[in-house]
Amino acid sequence: MNDLKKRVLVTGTFDLIHAGHIYLINEAAKLGDVYVVVATDKNRELFSGERPIIPQEQRLEIIKNLKNVKDARSGRNDNDTLKTVEEINPDIILLGPDQKYSVEILKKGLKEKGLYHIEVRRLEIYYDKYELHSSSLIKQKIIEKHKENKKENFQNGG
């Protein structure tokens, strides 16, 4: 019997931590020790067109302190994702259900690097138990509340 736990890699921006992030990490923990790569501000902006609200150092500190996270690090400034994968050497890469990364492209890249042993999975269940189940929805709600408060203050002469 092998007592060594599998190494499971998850990645993401983790801007405005929400229940879906916790769900992803907890599901990864069912598969082994969880290693997290937090996207840099620069790379988040390159891929989505917008910078995160929370700076990368702060997002990393939060992730490092979550239950079920064995270790966490920031992504690379050169965006060489596969180099980071090589360094962590996981058994499994678990993608979130809404991550835009293609499983097939990732598998192809891993094979080109000789990383045949890494299994790539996508979490199929989208955790939407709560209304505010994504960073985008949280941001939208904050904007709506801010507009409501400004309107109320204006109407009340403030």
C-alpha cells in the first residue's frame, strides 16, 4: 500500500474568494494534497482584459491559509504554465468547471514536455448553491449596491 498522497494542482485568479473556490479546493483535497497556483495580476489582465480587484500577493496569502491547501504560489510572470506544472510535478491537474483552459490543449502540452503521468480532469459540478457564486456576480452586486446607495443619498439630500 502506498501511503503517499497524490499531488493535485488547481489554478485560478481567486479574486474575491467565494464558495465555488472553496468547493473546488475541497473536491481537489478528496483526490490528494492540494497545490494551488494563483494567477498573477498581469496574466489575469492578459486573459480577461481586466485586472483583479485584490492584488496577487494578498490573494496568495488568503489561499495559503485556506484549509485543505498544502502549498500555494503565484504563477509565473512569463506565463509558462507548463514550467510551473513541471516544478510542482502533480499527479492530477483539476480544472474548475468555468475555467476556459482546454483539457485537450493542456494534455497535448504535457505530452510535449514528457509529462505523461499527469492526469487532467475538469470538475463537472458548478457550485451555484448561493446567488453570489462567482467573482463576477459579486462585483456586479457591489456595483448595484453602490449605485443604489448613491441614489438614496442623492434623494435624501446627501
